[in-house]
Amino acid sequence: MKALVYDEYAKNDDYASILKIKEVEDPKPKPNEVVFEVKAAGLNYNDIWGMRGKPIQIPMPHISGTDAAGKVVAVGDDVTHIKVGDRVVSHGNLACRVCMECTDGREYDCPNRKVWGFQTGPLWGGYCEYTHLPEVNVVKIPDNVSYEEAAAASMTLMTSWHMLVTRAKIRPGQLVLIMGGGSGMGTFGIQIAKLYGCTVIATASPNKLEECKKLGADYAVDHRKEDWHKQVFTISKEIAKKNGTSPGIDIIFEHIGGSHWNKELTLLKYGATLVTTGATTGYDVKTDLRHIFFKGINVLGATQGTRAGLEAGLFWMSHRKIKSVIDSIYTFEDAAEAHTKMLNGNFFGKILMKPS
């Protein structure tokens, strides 16, 4: 079968120098696995980390791709709930399912977990014509959700759901700040917060602000401005005056890190929550602890999520309350261009790839 493979790290993010389309052996299912034909796969920032070999080194030769959707073509002897012909999407959190954390319902905290298509291999990910996963790591796609929509939702929808619903315990009527509203994560964050009846302020670059509003954000702010946080706080004061509440943000949905961190902390109300799942603009931040202890702020980490969370998100997608926002679709032949686009940030929603 055809697969997108690399066997060395990219210097200076020169992806074209390492990404090659190669013929590799077709997968055969283990007793607990399913094999599916990949119809669409979504790009994630861990693809870039993998090609850099930072922050961790990965198995070589490598096939990336954590978010893949397709049609089942073979099942192992022990598979009971998935059959040939089913339409499925990957749940990329490979947990052991037997440790204390897993049996406590916290598969995202499993000490032995791996992110499929990032930490797995050699030659085990979604950027290929056919791939394989344990039965527990695929979810059936609702009939009215396309392969493309499912692939765009796989990890970002699940992680966004985990951040806001599982970790931050979002409640109706809260004021929620979605950082990076134009990203794959941000587009789902906006929609989940609106699903819960919250008022949403989204931040994004100038060319994405109106798109965030079209998606449901009540306000949109350019976070490239030095004083963006002052504008957000002014909005919160206007809302507070209207509602007779205190100004500030109830929940901050954070995944970009970098220089915004302390500005975000200043915006939170007493007892409010910041939930973070990434640091695409930098992870080595300085924290003014006064914002945390004096106001009793909750700073929560979140990584991936549960299969149940992905299924919940797909349920709402099937009822058209949440949708995937797809920026563009590339073939494997144009993979270097697709990844460069993601790195440069000139996209809105998710970038997908297909074998051909």
C-alpha cells in the first residue's frame, strides 16, 4: 500500500526533504484489531513535533497521522462490535485500559498511554491507504457525518470536549474566552461553549475574527495586539454591568501559551478556571503567582480525552449542533505544503489529507 513515510528529522522545518511516498506492507489485524481504508486524515501539531524530533524522539521509519477516518475492510477474531463495512474514525489515545487511572475512567491520565501516529511505530499511523487500530480505539461515524468531517473532529473535538466539559465543568451562562479561535481546537471550543449556553469571546488574528463570529462567538478580539487583554476585560465589564455580576472571565480555553499567559491570568474572576492543553507559541512561561493564589484560580491541564467524549461530540455533530470547519484538503503528494501551511498559521479550522 501507499504511505507517507519519513526516516529522519527535518532540519529547519524542511518537510519536503524528508517526506516520501513509499510502498509498505498492507496491515493484517491482530485478534483485537480492525483494519480500515483511510478516506481522510487530519493534520495536528504533533505531526510537526514528530518531524522535528522535539520535544521527544519518535520511532523510525515513521508514519504520522492521529486523526483518520475510513471504511473497515478486516477485523480480528476477538472483535465484537465493529464489522467489515462500518464507517469509523480513530480515537488516538492508546491507553492500557487496566491501570488504576484507566479503570477510574481517566484513560487520558494513563501512565502507559501513547498518542497514535505520533509516539507509535515504526510505520504505524494514519497517513497511509490502510491502517489498523484496536477495536476500542475506533468509533463508529454517524450516518450523516462524512469521513472528512469525522477526521477533522477526531482529536480536536475530543480534546476540546475534555477541556471544557470534563475538566473545566462548564456551566450555562458563563463567560468563556477561547484563545486561538481560528484553529481546529478553537473552532470546536467556540461551538461547545455555545452548546452550553455561554457567552463567548474568541481571540484570533485579524483575518479570522469575522469567521469566529460566524461560528458563534459573541465577540472576537485580535490577540496579536499588545493590549488585547484590556479589550477583553472591557467587554467583560460591559457584560457584568448588564447582568449585575462581577467583571472577568469564568473559563479560559488555552492552547497557545507563549507571551499571552500572564495576560490571561489577569482576566480571570475569583475562583475561575484556566484549562490548557498546549503551547504552540512557546511553553517556557513565567507565572505571576499572585493571580493564582490571591484569586483562588484553578489552572488545569488537559491532554486528549475519552472515547466517550469523542462519541458525545459526534452525537452533537450528527444533530448539527457542532460542525467541523475544514480549511483545505491535500493529497499525500502535497503533504509538505499542507504541513507548512499549518506551521505558518494561515488557515481557519482543520487541514486534511487524503491518499489520492
